[in-house]
Amino acid sequence: MTIPGAQTGILLFTPEGHEERIGTFFNGSFGCDNVQYEYDGLSARGVTFLGPPLTKPFSHVYFNDPDGNTFFLSSR
């Protein structure tokens, strides 16, 4: 996947023998400046979140991709 206007891309792959990990938690996170802003924008585009953003001990939220993989988004 490419991110419009960014020099960074994201590639998820499953090593042979680890197919059972598809649709599980991604051991990493994405950072942003404002979790609520990103949550609102991504929700409007159909991203599935596991709940609203939490603010303690820091602002964060979990979301799923179309394959059911779970990702973590937090403010920097």
C-alpha cells in the first residue's frame, strides 16, 4: 500500500508456515499527531475500529484491516 504524498509504504506479508497469524494482532504501531482527528477521518472512510479512542495513559485506538488484522494507532 502506498500513502499518498508520503515516501513510506506498507507491505504486510506472511512467512511460510505462519498462515495462522493472518487476521491477528500486528506487532507494531502507527503514530500520528491527533488520534481523534485520524479516527474521525478513517471512520468516515469505512475503517473498522474496536472502539473509540482512549486517552489514558495516552491517546490511542485499535483498528482492523479488511483481513481482520488488528493495528494500534497512538499519538506521538
